Amino acid sequence: MARATSRLRRPLQLQTYTAGSTRLVMRMVRYSRDVKANARRSQEWRLDADLRATHLPDMAKQSLIPERPPCRLYLITPPAIPDTATFVATLAEALDAGDVAALQIRLKDVDDAAVLAAVDAIRPVAQGRGAAVILNDRPDLAKRSGCDGVHLGQSDMPLAEARRIMGPDAMIGVTCHDSRELAMDAAEAGADYVAFGAFYPTTTKATTHRPDPEILTIWQETVEVPCVAIGGITIETAGPLARAGADFVAVSGAVWDHADGAAAAVRAFNAALLAEA
């Protein structure tokens, strides 16, 4: 558990990745709530007659711990893309509409050639706009196609094998359902993020786990590895999940099926997330 321990409550560190020519800062890792207490204990308190601290007056006006970065949007493609050119145009409009940290390419029931063709069309559009491109399930295809990372399910290959294939700088996320134990195992193994869900019913894929948002709060307070909330998230539910502790909210249908289009959905999600910042 030495490696896992080193990833607990570290006060300041940046995790950065390269997306094409863009240096992408996925997030500033969280700050331990006890850093401030430790800093205070390291000082000699001096009190006046009214029991007010008189030392370090400038520090009293400033927080010793910077605010946690706002929760960001993590897009997932539809499970089927019948018209790649049309989707790429829609994707470009969506990414131009607001902040999107990452795009996961998740295609179901297609062969390797179709996946590679989709990545070849989608990847430059996303990376060119600063979004990391993550391929679902397949580290071998992710590496071959120039993706920035891969997302692994619990039934996919072990994280260590994926890391061997992808290399030390790739982004690797792991689905952990409603289990902090699975998430801790992933963090100990070197995952760059863990994903909890599905928080709400979803038609995008079959789900059997329904975590309580409290799992995000507990994770946020104890572990520095970023957490992603996923599953049936809407514009209305994104804010509460961000407030609970999600570093990213992963969304698919609520963007691509939005009545006013994907770009309008991205703007609305960004507004909802910024309201919780």
C-alpha cells in the first residue's frame, strides 16, 4: 500500500498530459483539508487581550489553501456513429461552445477497422481544441491510433498491462461502479482517474450499480486521484454531483440528444458546473 499512501492527501501537485501539441492540465489535484491546520500548528500563536491572534496579520486575510478547481465536462460519444462526417461537424461545434476536458470514444458492436476510422476522423478535431481523446476498452487501438489515453472497465485487461502498452505518459481511467475498494485498488495501481456510476438511470448502456453521491465526497476528502461521475447525468443533476465532489461529469446522451443541439448542451452544462465553483 506504499504507493496508495503516497497518493493520499498530497497538498500540491499538477497532473499534466499532452494532447497533440496542446499541453493539457486535466486538473490541479485536491488539497488536504488538514494542511491549513498543520500550518497553523507550526506557528506560535500570540493573542491580545480580546483573544485575537496578532501574529501574521496578512495571512489572516488569505486562505492558505487554494480553491478546488471547478468540475469539468467529460464527453462520451454515442455508442453508434452512422455518419462520421456529420458527427465530426457536430462535435466541433460542441467543443467550440465551451470547456470540455476530455472526449471518450466509446463505440459498441463495431470491428477494429471501424474504431480506427472513427478515431482518425474524431481525434484531430478534439485534440485541436484542447480536449484529451480517450478510447474505451482497447489500449492496443488507443496506442496505435494516437489517443491520449484509454478507459478500462472491470472486465477489461489489467491496468498494469494497459500501462505497459500505452506508456508512462498516457491517461488511464478505470470504472469502479459504486466501490471505493475498487477505486483504491485502481489508484494504488496507478490510475489517472477513477469513475463512479451510474448515478442515474441511463439508456446509453446497461447498468446495475447505483452509487450514492456521498462516495464522491468521501473520495474527494481522502484521495488525490481525480474522480469522474457517470451515468444518466443531465444539466439539472450535474451541479449536485459537482457539489458532492466530482472532478468531472461524464455525459453522452444529454449532450448529443439535446433539443437545441450539442453546442447548446455544452454551454448549459458549463453554466451549471461553474455555478458550483
